[in-house]
Amino acid sequence: MPLDPQAKAFLEQPQPAPPFPRDTASINEIRKLTSRLEGDPEPVAKVEDRVIPGPDDGVEIPVRIYWPGASTESDSQKAGLVFFHGGGWVLGNLDAYDHLCHALANAGDCVVVSVDYRLAPEHRFPAAAEDSYAATVWTARHADELGIDRGRIAVGGDSAGGNLAAVVSLMDRDRGTSHVAYQVLIYPITDANLETPSYIENGAGYFLTTERMAWFWELYLNDASEAANPYAAPLQAESLAGLPPAYVMTAEFDPLLCEGDAYADRLEVAGVSVERELYDGQIHGFVRRIDLYDRATVAINRIGQLIRRLGDQGND
């Protein structure tokens, strides 16, 4: 498929293409440039900021909780979505994904818990993964208070957030907590291999670049050997058996396309129920830019449909 016209228009605009600094002060400047989208998000019933306990003493995790604006369910408990933002584990925050979380809450008629996990390089691997897992456990333990059905808790995110959703699902299985009923992986990072065909074909000129992904990995990991750790790169897991059902979304002109497909393939081989969807003509990052891409709304509604379906007979 040709590049989507809206994606082409986005790429033709001057982009705040930052350098790839190693010092925290410069990285904080980049974070400010990408901290929030313009315009008002769609209304929901309630939004609440909280700070919850982290995985270690002295660590606290800010979260933002969204209750949907309208319900189609007869009972008071809703599905829950613990959401992890993208940004290569280095960028991104609650504000940058505020619009998307409003829309996901309404589309899925679910309570969204958006997690402001610790960022690299100040907090390298496994800080983001452990924060994300801790927030998922907290959500399950507080499900009644939040109006969430504990049997219908999904984890999800885009890019690095998709990575964290996959990792939390692995942790949930490995640690025997069994809180996660579904995983929503939106063009996820699943491996540190930057030489796949999609990196070769899409690694320059389509917003996310090979150079930027190398920068993200460098700042996230303590050393290169950690790229073999499945809690950093879930495609490296010895087995994916016993994981919850998954939705894996990919974009045609995304350098992460191959690793998303490879992860979906491995889930299927392991006997995990997988629904996969390729968005033809799209580039990395399109889903959160609701104001720019018509297909973003299509994708959000599709995710919402899957979350509403949680708990129904025949979820696969």
C-alpha cells in the first residue's frame, strides 16, 4: 500500500527532530517538546491523579485514572486497562497520552489506569518494567474500589508501552499472580535486533528511525547483555506458553513491524490466542495522534471493541 495521505502530510511538516544527547538536561528539553497534544480530549465521567506505591521502598508511581463517560453494561464493574505510554522508555508521560486514554476509556467502556513509570537514563532497566508490574498488581488489589472487574484486567500500550505490556504479562505468569486477562500490544518493541527487514526498509524517513531506536536501547539498558533478558526484550523469552490472549497491532511503514509480527507468531506457536492487525499505509506512533489521523479513531474503536468483549464466551 502507498503511504497514507495523512501520514505523508505529517512527515512533510517540520519535525522537532532532536539530537541524541546523553545528558539528562538535554533529554528533559526533548521531553518538554513531546509532553502534550493540542486541543481538548473527549469528555469522560471522571479523571483522577493518584500516587501509588512502587516496587521498592521510597519509590512512588504517579497514575492517572479515567472512568468512561457512558456505560452500556448493566453491572457497576467494568473492564480495566492498565496503560503504559510509549517513548522508548526515555520520553513520554501522562499528559502526552491524556487524549488517547480519554478515548480508550470511552471506546472500551473501561477504567483506564495510565502509568507514569520511571524513565531512563535516570532509571534504567528494569525500573520501567517493575513499575509497570507494580501498577498492575495495585490495580488488581484495588479493583473493587476502582469499579473494575478483577477478572477483566487488560494491560496495553504502544511502542515501549507495548513492550511493557508484554513484559508485565510475562512477569504476571512467571510470578504466579495471574492478574492479566488480556494484552493490547500496539506496534510493540519486542527485541533489540535493529537489522530486521522492516528496519532496513523503514528505518529512515518514517518518523521512528533506526538511529533513534539505537539511542533508546542505549539509554534503557545498563549494558548490551541485557538485550537477551526477556523482561527487556520479550521476544527472547524461552517460552510464551500460558500468557493471556493478545491483540498485536502493527503499522506497514514502521521499523518495528517485523518484531511485532515475530512476537505474534511466537504467541500463536505457544498456543496463545492472538488477533493481529496490520494498518496499511501507516507509520509508527499514529494511534495517539487522534487529531491527525482518521485511522487512529478506527484503531481506538477496535481496541475498545476487544476490551468490551473481555469475559465473553469465546474471547478468542
